[in-house]
Amino acid sequence: MAYETIKYEVAEQILTITLNRPDKLNAFNATMQQELIDAFDKADKDDDVRAIIVTGEGRGFCAGADLSSGANTFDRDARRGPVK
């Protein structure tokens, strides 16, 4: 999986995951959620990863939820369609 909102770097058995939306103070969105899940799953399968550091690009670690979608931010049906 190619990542849009995070960086995944392994050096000396340490994985550094960097939240990479500095223009939005690394605000958490659905894409970042999926990428973080994938990154942690990938690290879990890699015996060379012994530790994980999560950090943020720019001046803030994470501003919290990205509220740019307004009222639809927490409306799952609006974001992904109704649950069947």
C-alpha cells in the first residue's frame, strides 16, 4: 500500500511512523486511519521491527479529528455509504 498521509521508515529495527499532513496539523482522517492500521499490521508481520515511534511532521503531533467535512465528519453513512 502506498501511503498518502503517513511516512513509514525502518532504521536499525525501529519503525518511525510520521503523520504527514503538516498543512492540517496532521489532523486525523479516514485515510490516515486506514494507513495506520495497514502500517501497524505490516510492522506486526516484520520480525525486523522491534520498536515503533509515532510522530508528527511539522509543528504539531496531531490536531485531533479533521473536521473539514463539517457535520458529515462523524456520519459513517455519508462518508462510506450505508451499512448493509
